[in-house]
Amino acid sequence: MSAAELRRDIAEPTPAQRGAIWVACLDDAVVGWAACGLNSWTSQAGVGFLNLHVHPAHRRAGIGSSLLSRTDGHLADIGAKRVEVFAAADSVDFAVAQGFAPAREMRYASLDPRFVPRCPPSPAGVEVVSIAAVDPRLVYDADTAASLDEPNFAPIDSFDYDEWLTEVWSAPMLDHDLSTAAMVDGKVACFTAVQTDGDRAWSGMTGTVRGHRGRGLARLVKSTALARAATAGIVRASTSMDARNAPMLAVNHWLGYRQVATRIGLIR
């Protein structure tokens, strides 16, 4: 998460989320913050989200509980019926004590893109291009189609093109030159979105449209994007995967990603 991305999220909130943000201050320093709102990318009503962070040096002093009381009130006011969070291993007990129940596991992994395997050859009829050269509407079509099968708390089935343009395509961290697509018959069959900040990169989303799976396209676009990232000066690339997403776990293992952290998804 770059500073520019965070500033944009605070200054230009998504209206449909009806979100709110609080900070906890000690003297002149921010020692905690919390954000909550409605998930605007799902058709399910009343699905809320919550992000809560307290600086490690200031934990176990009631700051998290105080912030949570604010978010609970706001979520109730905007009609949230189910709230989803992710917790690092040392925060799971706190979340459970607040009534959240573990529901999924996310694995975080990193690699040095200068040492990824050589890009495999493109299958016949497949052209690999930077998404900078692709009509964003075609990327949107592939993103929405692939997202329907992404393991998640709630289906990602309800974000319109204008919202996607603002939140995804125009996001400060999205690197259009490094993000890569596999084109088949003029459409995006597979893509990987690369977000960058200095010499670091994050895999925002990799998706293959149904009908094109099982052809190695995810491996193709990710290895191509990582090779380009290395040339651009990226020395650390990271990603996350749902523990149930066996195909993507296999692709990332082949690329050389090694697990560095785990977070638990919880629901209340």
C-alpha cells in the first residue's frame, strides 16, 4: 500500500460503501486507525468490511476496543448484517474475543523477480501484451468474469464499469506497463494486475476467463509480468492467495513464491 494510494482512498471514498474512518491519537502521533463500510462489489445486501490497526508499541491499552466501538456503531447505522475482517496470527484471539469466527485462511508470499523461471512459450493464437495497450473495457470484462470464481466471503458480482475505472484502472499503484494480458481473438483471456511502489510490487489480481483455463495462461502472464518488473528495478514482489485456491497456489509455487505470512479471515 503506497502513501498515494492510501491518500486517494481517504480523499475519494466510494459513495456506495458509505464508509467512515477514525484515528486514535496520542499527543501528535497517530497510533491506531479503523475504517469500515459496505462491500460495494457484491450483490449480497448488508455485507460490511472492517480494517483495524493499532501500532505494535501501543497495543493492549484499549485503543483497538475503543476504535471498534465506533465502527460497530457506524456499521449498524448503515445496515451491515455481516462484517468481515482479516487478522494477523497475533490478532486472531482479539478478533475472536470481539465475536468474530474464523472462516478462511489467506497466505502471503514473496519472491525476487530477478530469479523467476524463464517465461514459457505462448500457445498458438495467444498474444501477450501490456494492458497499457488494451482497451480498459476488455480488461474490465475479463476481471468481472474471472472474479466470479474467486474464493471469497461474498461473491464479487456487482461492480459496474465506472466504479471499476475509478477504483481499479485509475488506482495510483496500478502499473499499466507491467500489468500483462493474454489476448485471444481480440479479447482478454487472462491477465495479471501489477501494483508498484518504488522497488516493490504487489499482485493485485490474476484471473483467467472460463474456457481458457488449463492452458497455462496464468503462468504465462505472471512470469512475463515478473520478468518485466525485474527489468524495471523491482526487487521484491508479493502476492496473496486463498488457501483453497489450488490452481493459483501451484502457479505461484512454480514461479518461486515462498510463504512469508498468514492471515485469518473472520466473520461476525
